[in-house]
Amino acid sequence: VGKTTMSSSIATLLARQRVRATGVSSPTDRRQRLVDFYQRKAPQKVEEVDKILEKYHGQEDEMWKALETKYGPERPGQVLLISTDPAHSLSDAFKQKFGPEPREVSGIPGLKVMEVNPEKMLKKELKSWEKIMQGADFDMFKDIGSLQQWLGSLPGIDEATALAEVLTYVESGTYSAVIFDTAPTGHTLKLLALPAVLQEGIEAMQKMSSGIWKYVDMFQSFMGDPKQQKNSAKMKQKMEKKLTQYKENLEKVASMIRDNTKTTFIAVCIAEYLSISETQRLLGELNDNSVHSSHIIVNQLLDPSSVVTVNEYETLGKVRSKLKDIPNALSVLDKLEVASQHVNGRRSIQEKYLQMLRDSPEAKCKDIIEMPALHTEVTGADALIEFSKMLVSTEEDHKNLRDEL
């Protein structure tokens, strides 16, 4: 039932997205779209729908621009996909170049993608700290090492900086859903430990800053330079503000990750020992950190119907004797037999570790979604839309979609 409901919702979303893309819809569709919008945004306006449609007849685009300016974006359809993986792959998957700002995906209206580079963001942040010190014409950090190295050595500071940057998009209310495409398991586990680890680093930074400012105050009182004292006060104020912002962002990150009503984690793996073991470890860590996890997607599974049975192998032997006089026939048959042995072996391995995942306590009460291996790459908007239908379809639909692809 859940899958059927989800499938219906996605079908509706895709239908609405295609209406926006083509600009073609029936009067009934236009009316229902506006009714849905007002029911979410301003229920008291529903009774005025017909009057508004008549007023804006032939100018629907202008009407929607005015509505979204006043009430915010129409939903569903406004989804933001963010990659925080240092090795970005979204540009390759969608066959479209993305960067640090949200960008519409060609062919999928309502979906925006951005690729965040934690290392670049950290460098930018470190420069801002350096600027604060330079603004006071007083570089106290030369005596304790480079400011960049000091801040950059804090565990998880790059992930914290990147998350702080994208939190503005999460909190803006512009998007009905924000999806994070995270780094491999090791990076993800580090991200979960980030709030506690970085909090310790910040507290150490505050203690160090406190000692530095005492030294600065003593030095400038001795020198008796009012201008320098004023600059030092401003510098101290700016640094304290920075530290406060870091603390607030840490609390937001921790709250966002652990808010089970708004956030869930979906693990993606393949049916091999190392991948399944990593996934089990990840799910255990998520549970220990009170992070909700709902689904596990197992990719690249071979179709069970492609396995060659013992009886079918016996049939191959009979066929071989009848084809011995046909040129190249036995050579082709040998290749087919080797291929079938490979498929049988791989499927046997996959079934073993798929069962290992099913039986594990970490996967208890989670939906395991089995996704098939295909003969072609799934890249570009159209192929991704078709492939995504397998995530919410029945087994029979799965087979039909796989055949189409």
C-alpha cells in the first residue's frame, strides 16, 4: 500500500512537472492546480478560484509568478539535491554541469541541483578569519602558528563549513524536500560525529582566544595606543561573533540530522560482502546517533530468471551435438556457456549477501529495495526518470520497465 501511494504521488509530481515544461494542460487541470495551491497556502481563497482563473485567462504564467512571489513556491516540485561528496557525480548522472549554486535540471522542472566543495568553502572561511586579524593591524597568531593551519586542523571543520553554507537553503522554506548526496561511508560517519567533535574544538578555541585577548589587552595598555585598543576591541567582537555562529550552526546541524519527523537516511549499497558489511556498520552508527533510517537500496542485482538451471545445462549439451557441423556454432555456444557460468556465480554471491542483509538486526523494520542491473548506463534526465519508477513499482512493473530500458 505504501509503495502504491508513493508511486501515485511521484506520478502526479512528474505529470505536473511535464505540464510546466510543455505549458499544456486542460481547464480542469489548471483549476485543480490552483485549488491545490490555495488549500496549502491560503485556504480562504479557494472559493475565489474560478474568479481568479477568469481574470488571468491567457496569462497563467503571470498569475503563477504573482502567486509564488506572495505565498512562496508551488509544491510539490521544488526539490533541492545537494552533493557534499568531494568526488561529485551528479553532473555526470544528469549530463549537465552543476556548481555551488542551485541550478534547474534540464528535463525535470522543479528539481534543482548543487555540488558543494567542502575544501573550497573551508579555504574561503579561513580567509575571512585572516581578514579579521588583518583589519586590526595586529597579527597575534604569528606567535602560535598560521591561523589557517590552526583552524584547518580542527576535525570536521570542512564538513561544518559546507553544512553551514547549505543550511540557509534548508531553512529558507523554498523547497519541499532537500536531498543530500553524501560522501562514502567513512565520511558520513565522520559527519555524524561532527557536532560533538567540533564543539570540543570550539571550546578549546575559546579558551585560547581568551588567553590571547588578555595578552593583547596587557600589551596595548602598556603601549597606550587608543586607536589600536579600539581596533582590538572590534577584532575581539568579530571573533566572538564568529564563534557564536559556529555554535549555532552546530546545533542546527545536530537538530536537523536527528529530527526524525523531517529527516531520514537512505543507504545505498551493492550485494557484496564489503558493501553489505559497511552498510550494516553505517546503520548501526545511525541508530547509535538517533538518526532515522527508512530504506536500503541494493543496486545492480542480476535478474534471477537469467540464471541457467541444471536442466538447461543438459539441454545445452544436446544442442552442442546437433550444431557441431555448423561453422562457428560451437565457439558461440562456448561463449554462451562461460557467460552463463559467470551470471550464475554472480547471482549466487548476490543472493548470499542479500540474505545476510535481510537477516541482520541493523536492517530490521527497514524496506530493502532491490534494483536490477541493466545493460545500459542510466544517465540523463529521461533515463533517470524511467529508472526511478522501479523504486516504487510492483514486481511485475519492475519486469516491464526493465524490458523497456
